[in-house]
Amino acid sequence: MSTVSRHSNNCTVRQANSGKEVTGEVMAFNEGRNLTVVINKSVKILMNWNGRVYEGKAAGMDFESNGPAITRTQTASRG
């Protein structure tokens, strides 16, 4: 048996200072390592895992995210 992990295409990104939340499109995702999110199809934010949340900086502001929703599925060989 093996496990297949899939993540959603969107995630919530929070501005650390104001707490304002927006939905960003996931461009690249490595669970527990890094997350690249595009906001409004114009701002790209590279975020790194700090052990609790993904965090990154863009335009002089700090951003945080819990990352995209992850679905894990157990698969079995046929036969």
C-alpha cells in the first residue's frame, strides 16, 4: 500500500501586522519546507516553514499561512 498526497490549489494568506486575510493561488508546495503563493495574479510570495506556519515577506510586509488543505489517500495494488 502507498499513500498519495494532494493539495488544494488555493490557501489563505494572512498579513502578520494587520491580520487581513486573502486567498492566494498555490504555485508550488513542498509540505513542511516551502510554499509559493500568487495573490491577485500579480504578487508572488515565497514562504518557508518555521515549524508552526509558513511565513514570508513581500513589499516590506510579513505574511503567514497555514498552507493548502492536504488530502491523503491510501492506495493498494491491483491484482
